[in-house]
Amino acid sequence: MAGADCEPLVSLADFERAAEALLGPQALSYVAGGAGDEITLRENRDAWRRIAIAPRVLVGVGVGQRDPRVTVLGRPRPHPLIIAPMALQRMVHEGGEIATAQAAEATGSVMCLSTLATVSAADVATAAPGASRWFQLYVFADRGVSRPLVAQAVEHGYEALVVTVDVPVLGVRERELRSGVRTSAVPQVPSARAAGARGPLTPGRFDALVDADLSWGDIKRLAAESPLPLLVKGILTAQDALLALENGAAGVIVSNHGGRQLDTVLSGADALPAIVDAVGDRVDVLVDGGIRRGTDVLKALALGAQAVLVGRPCLWGLAVDGAQGVQRVLEILLAEFDVALALTGARSAAALNGSFLTRAPWVEWQR
Ligand SMILES: Cc1cc2nc3c(=O)[nH]c(=O)nc-3n(C[C@H](O)[C@H](O)[C@H](O)COP(=O)(O)O)c2cc1C
């Protein structure tokens, strides 16, 4: 796969540049933008870079044959990469969520499908039956629409329910406001249509769809009713992680929604340690935000995450070359993770722990 100047795309940053050149200004504002001054958006990447690796050498057997396998929600997974739920993927490429699911299938990654996908959960399942699929739920004010969405996911073999809790209202995303993307014709969203929303998904229409008054009582009910394990996505404090556990969640996703909701909240990397400390191994802890290198994946696991979600890089791959582009992005990240396992002397994902990390002195040098 090559960029506009015909050099091969060898890193996620290469895909980012290629996607920026291909996407129109509206789609680009939607994919790349964050909330407010985009401080959290930048922190999401920078926080991983502030952690240094303390590699061990000459550790012997196993370095020649690394083992990236992890266990998530009690199931073995070939590696820790999960494609984050992202809405409106047909805005980026006509293949949309189907192409993304096919890349998940080809790479053994989990695909988390957004409630606001441009393709139904049933159609994604048919197009990529071998992909492990999770369903992300925005709980709509009209439960008569939310319930059939969950039922459809269950019927079509989705393996977990990811309830996103950091969007009671949409964040203020200035790049989107400037480009006008949300008031233009965006692709059809079957779930929004089912809820009676017509036309583009403006912030006002979005806010009218979702239940802003959702509470822990609703999570408890959903967890009790759901035949699928439930993860709560959008947790940034130990207190809320403990409430998720008490209310029946099987896991939490430490996330600030890719810096798109409340600006100046902590990055995933900075919020993760206190949450891992609080919940221990009683629930799975996953993290997202700014994962761009295999070393970021390694650091997340060493801090106690079971797996990581990768967001925008998958959309860069999708923009560049549909399913194959997403597949290539995931393959690059996996290859980098494999090399990082070898060069830290950790040998396996399961062996990662805090002893492989240290404070980065360059944080002070920059000041
Ligand atoms: C274009 C876009 C759309 C998104 N849509 C959703 C969504 O529908 N549901 C959701 O829970 N999170 C959504 N997210 C947040 C991602 O799931 C994820 O938390 C975030 O993108 C991770 O950060 P990263 O992009 O730096 O990897 C979206 C993110 C982006 C970039």
C-alpha cells in the first residue's frame, strides 16, 4: 500500500497522512476532531509517550517465539486489539462497517459495532461471520428502539454489549461546527431511522435520541436482562469503575471517547492505573485513546489492561483502501507489538506487568 508520493505506508502515522489527503474537509473534521481546545485529544497520544520502557535482556527461551494471546471476558483471544466502535463509517469509505468487520475477521481482532453504524448489525454479521463482534449501545430515550437493537445483536452472534456512558449530550466539537459536517447529508443510520430521526444527525437530533438521564440503576437492569456480558465504556475514575462492578458489569473501558466529549479530562493512559488498582481482577479493564504504536499496546497491558481499543487509525485504513487498509493498519500494530514483546524481554502478553515500565525522564527535559 502506497501513499500519494508512492512511498509505502509502513506506520499508522503514514496512514494518517494518506487519509488526510484523501478525505474531504467535512469527513476529516468528523474523524480527526476533538472537543474544545483538543487538549485531551493531544494528551491521549502524548500520555503513552511519557511512559518509558525498562527492557530486560538475555531472558532466554521464548524471545524467539513471542505469544501475544490474551483473555478477554473469559475468552481466549489471539491478541489484544479491538476495533473501537465508531459511527457513520460510510462517511469515510463506501465499504463502511462491513469493510471494517472483514478486516477484523482477517486479523482475529474484535470488531465493536456502533449503535450509529451505517449498516445494520445483521448485515455486518452476514458479511463477516467469522469476525468476533461486540455491539456498542447508546441507550435511546425510546427504549422501544433500544431493546430490539440489543435483541438483534444477540440473535446475530454478537458476543458482548458495550454501553457507552460518556455521551449524555454530544461534546462541543469545533472542527465539526466549522466544517458543517453534522448539518450536511450524512449516510443513513438504520437505528436513528428506527427511532424516527430523519435527516442529518445534528447535535440536537443526537441529544434528542439518547437518554441523558441514564443512571447506574439502568446499567444494573441492562446487565441483569442481557444474555451478553456488559462492558461500560467511558469510565475515567476508580469510583465509577467500582460502581460498574457493583452494578453487574463484566468489564470497564477506560476511555474519554477519543477526546471528543469533555476537554481536559484525563487521557486513558493516565486514568488507567488508579482504576486497575481499585478493581483488581474482579472485572476486565480495557483502555483506549491514542494507541498508535505497538509500544503503546505493550504499555497499556503492562499497566494492567486486558486489551486495547483502536479508533481513528482504523478509519485512516478504511479511507485509504477499505477492508484491506484497515487490515494493514491492524497488521502493522500487531507486528510492532510483537517486536516490542521481544525487545522488552517480556516474551508474552500475559507476562507484562509494571516492572517493564519506568518514569520517562524526557518529561522534565521538555519543560
Ligand atoms: C469518528 C469517530 C466516531 C466515534 N463513534 C463512537 C460511537 O459511535 N460510539 C462510541 O462508543 N464511541 C465512538 N467513538 C469513540 C471510539 O470508540 C474510541 O473511544 C476512541 O476513538 C479511541 O481513541 P482513538 O481514536 O485515539 O484511538 C468514536 C470515535 C471517532 C474517532
